[in-house]
Amino acid sequence: MKGKIKEFAFGLGIDDVGIASVKDYKSPKSPDLQSVFPGAKSLIVLAFKALSNCESDNMQIAMGGRIDEIEFARSSNYRVARFLEREYETKAMTVPPSYPLYMSYETKGTIGDVSLRHAAVAAGLGNFGKHNLVLHPQMGSRVLFTAVVTDLDLPSDPPITEKLCTDCNVCVENCPAGALNEEGKTDDMKCLKNSQPYGIGSAIRFWTKFAESPTEDQKKMVRDVNFWRLYQAGFIGFQYFCFNCFKSCPVGQNGS
């Protein structure tokens, strides 16, 4: 069964596939998987190679490649789940690569309902680097994960026991926000302020100032480029302006 599922996924152009039994999936922050899907037994984790867009200093081009990758990943996720439900008459639920996320003062939109990083590790697709991203043996940091949760009872793929991170410290040194300075931890707020300058924090500040400003100042504010970027981010979703942590990592850049 595992072979047939993977064959279908590879036929879609997905770069790698791993399978994890729910008992091997452990996330320190995400909720218990049974609260998301009562009766869940396995996760099928899909891996997608990032395009070279991330290397561009033009952030519109860099983000465009990310959006393309996310769209392909979401479509593939649906098709794998649909295959499972039709082929095996089972239940399958998709886990997206990014939004929607639960937004609250407690989580601040930084905790996924299912941790795709920990799912990928449990499914034998890699292990953690100093940047706290999952390193894939061939794709390194330049990889995006999605998952399908199912009540099919499938055994886990073997974990990757070889340490893939070279401890070169390049990711730490190349983080403009200093979000990786503490070993084994990513300072989410430092990262988000730099990587998402037109995220929810900027939107709150803009509209608070707008509401408190006289009419003439409001007219100036909506003509300002800052408003235009906030507007664009509003319908794109999480708009990233930094890809340093995975584009600077040397692991997997030569396909090995």
C-alpha cells in the first residue's frame, strides 16, 4: 500500500514522500493530532523543492516563486488526499504548507495545527539544522512540506540518523534579525518583523494611526507606498521579504 501511495505522489511531480505513524509524530507546541482528526493513524508527508527564485534580490520575484510552490503543493495535497479516499475508502485530511493558521495572542500565528517540520522528521525526510528548519538529504533547506493525515494504519519510514547539518553557522550569521542567536531556538517575533514587514503588526500600526489622524493626513497615508504594500500583502497572504535562512544554507545546494 505504501508503495502504491508513493507511486501516485511521484507521478504528480512531488519531489519526495515520507510516511509516519502517528505514534512517531511528536510536536512540542502543536495540539494533539487526535484533536484535529480523531482516529488519525498516519501522516503522508510530501516534499517540494524550492525554486531558484529565492536567490533573487528582487523580493517580488523571490516571493512569486514561493507562491507558485505553495499553489502546486496545495493542489498536490488535495490530489493525494482524494486518491486515498477513492482508492482505499478511507478518511484523509490535508495539512496546508502555510496559512490558514490559528491567530491568537497566545500563538501569534506562529504555531501550526500540525507541525510539518516534526512530521517530516518522523516520516524520514530529514532532520533539524541550526536554523531549526528541516534539512532534506538532497534538497537541504530548500524544501517545502505538506501532509495528508489519514486513518489508514501505515508504518513509519526509517528515520534519517545521519546528521545533515554541518554546523557551519552560515544561517545564524546571515540572519539579519538575529533570530537564530540562541542555540536551538528561533525568535519568532524578531524573524517576523524582518521577514514580514507588511504583516499584521504593520497593519495594526497603520490603521491605528489612520484612525487617529486628521483627514488630510489620512489622504497622504493612503497615497504612501507603505499602504500599497500593506494592500498587496492583504490579498497575497504572508508576504516574505527574507529568504536568507534557507538560501544561504550549503546543504543540498549541489543536489547531494
